[in-house]
Amino acid sequence: MQIQNFKDLIVWQKAMMLAEESYKITNVFPQSELFGLVSQIKRSAISIPSNIAEGNKRGTKDYVRFLKIAYGSSAELETQLLLSQKLFPTVDFSKTINLVIEVEKMISTIITKLSSENE
């Protein structure tokens, strides 16, 4: 089956779920974090599906480059979530952290596959 649209990509769908969960979880953060962790988490979370979508509309070489950017954003988000978990131990971050790890694995697999096809 040929992928016709980035919205058909499971990795994009999972990344969208991750962005949504990231937005939801920041709702419980204190107001003092609005321009700190909340802003950073939201920015890195939305960067992941955005870069997957943009890269998908380009050639393979550019797609890999955009996937690498999405992969970097996912590592950034994971770091921010891990810090948040330490700062706010009463909040359950497990669902969001597990989802970011799943998305990272999917992006890494796609990068490896596309890179080996392009050699």
C-alpha cells in the first residue's frame, strides 16, 4: 500500500496523540511554569508531527532530514517530561513518556530504512 498522505502514517498519528497528551498534561502544571516548561513541552511536542508531515511532502533525502529533526524534538520532549516528573511527583507522566519512547522508536526505524534505501 502506497502512502498518499502524511495523515495515513501511523508515526504521524502517534505523534499527534503525543502532542495532545503533552498539551493535556501541562494543564496541571503551576501557573509559574506557563513560560517555562509548559511552553517548552508544547513547542517540542507539536514539532514532532509537524516535521513528520512537512518531510513527507518532500523528497526522500529531505524527508530523512525532517525525520531527524522530529527525532531530536522527541528527545527534547522526553527530557522535559523526565524533569517534570521529578518536579511534580504527584502527576502521572507514564502514559506520555511511554508514548514519546514509542514515537522515537518508530522515527528511528523509518530513518534507518529510508537511509539504507538511499545508499
